[in-house]
Amino acid sequence: MPRDYYEVLGVARTATDDEIKKAYRKLARQYHPDRNPGDKQAEARFKETQDAYDVLSDKTKRQHYDQYGFNGPESFGGFGGGGHAEGVDLNEILRRFAGGFGGGQAGFSEEGAEDLSHLFSGMRSRRGRSRRTVPTMEPVETELPVPFLTAARGGSVSFRIEDRTLEVKVPAGAEEGKKLRLQGQGPGGADLVVKLKIEPHPYYRREGKDLYLEVPLTVSEAVLGTKIDVPTLGGERLSVTIKPGASSGSKRRLPRYGIDGGDMYLEIKIVTPSTLDVRSRELMEEFARLNPQNPRQGAPWA
């Protein structure tokens, strides 16, 4: 005899539809085959949970079950229409049918009952195969914010779904919009599809596997050249030589200092002083006289 369906779901006989559904989802997630590969006991519990929910979630079936239990009329009505004939003595049922028709009519004798029992056996076999079919659940998609450096270097990100904390392993070089599938981790045991949303970085800009870093220079540094220390993705600092004559907007390439074998580019930005004293202005005017230049010559709009 199967276990009481209310006991299987762990709810009271007065449980509401919502309470039954919530209990079912929790157990289905816990015992789903995708979360317990090869575990026969978990598979049996999942089937038992599914059977209990099939009956208790249906108003008519639940009323019949509450009134008759496993041995009520619905247990053998229609040969395979939602009954539980496996909990009944089939020969005894047929003997009762035979008694109801006088006990001597053809096909309803005690011997006839034994001969007809294979029909019920066939029904049990077909229903048994039906219950072993695991229902297909649609995957559930969610968006997960990922720190810039975690996406670039790889790492783990934890997040909560329902009443659980899950951890996602983000591969190095993961890009915006990449989807990771977690089998059986969604509501009701469905697969969970996690879509990555890469958070911005305070100073790095990313294009594919390449990194871009803006480097401010003074006028004198741009004209005369200089050495600067710049941060790298690995956390160390790299000393870089800027050649004389650097222009604002020009780039310096650092091979393989980008993401997952990509490059890193330093973007030069020349910053002029907001104020000049008298002597500095005189020197700049002298510099302009000694180095006449028209940077707009040749521009398409000049």
C-alpha cells in the first residue's frame, strides 16, 4: 500500500492548494533526478512526490481520495484513468462482481476472476511505465551582476535564489551576456540559466579581450617624454616609457597585458595647466615662436 499522499508531501489534510503546491515544489527540487544522478532512492521519492501531487492538486481526485483513500471506486474506474488498482486484491474485486450477478453467470465465476486478473496486471504495468516518465521543465533565466575583474580573470560569484545560496564559476574572459546553465537549480527542479551582466570598472575599459587605460600627461611630459607606472590586470604595476612628442589621443600598446591573452592600450590625454604665472606664459610664447606649428593644417574641415 502506498504511503498517504498528505504524509508524502508533509502537509495536513486541511492544506490549501498553495500549501500543497509549495510543498511539492520543495520536494521535487530536492529529489529531482538531475540533482541526484544514479540515486535510486531519490528517484523513488521523486516519483512518489509526483504521484501525490497529481492527486492532491486536482480537486475531483482529491475529493475521491479524501473519501475513499486508495481502495475507492476511482481505483479501478476505466482501466488506467487515474486509479490505484495496485493497492487492491484484484481477485477479491472480481469475486464481488461475480456475487453481485448471482455468482453463476459466465465470465463472473471465481475461476473467471482468476482468468481476468491479467487485465489488471496489464493496466498496472502500463501505469508503472507512465509514472517513470520524468516531466520536462522549462528552464528559468535570471541575470547575475559580475564584478569586472572576476569576469576578466575568472572566479566565483555567490547569489541567492528562493531560500538557497548558489555559487557560479565564471570562466576567465567571460563577456557581457554570456549564459551559464545550472542543471536542476531553478524553482521546482528546473534548470537555471544565469545571464552575466558585467559591472563597469573605475578606470579600465574593455573591448573584447583588449583593455584600455587613459593616461593623463602634462604638456612637458608629452613634449619631452617620460616614464610612468601603470596598473595591470594581475594587480602589479608596470613601468612604461612614453617617447617625446606624444599627442593627445595617441595609444601605446602593451602586448598580452589584456584579458585572456589580449592586449592593453594606454590612451594618452594631455592636460594643460588651468593658470599660468607671468614667467611661464613668457616661456610658452617663446616656445611657440621657436616652434611654429599649425596642427589644423590638412584637417578636412580647415
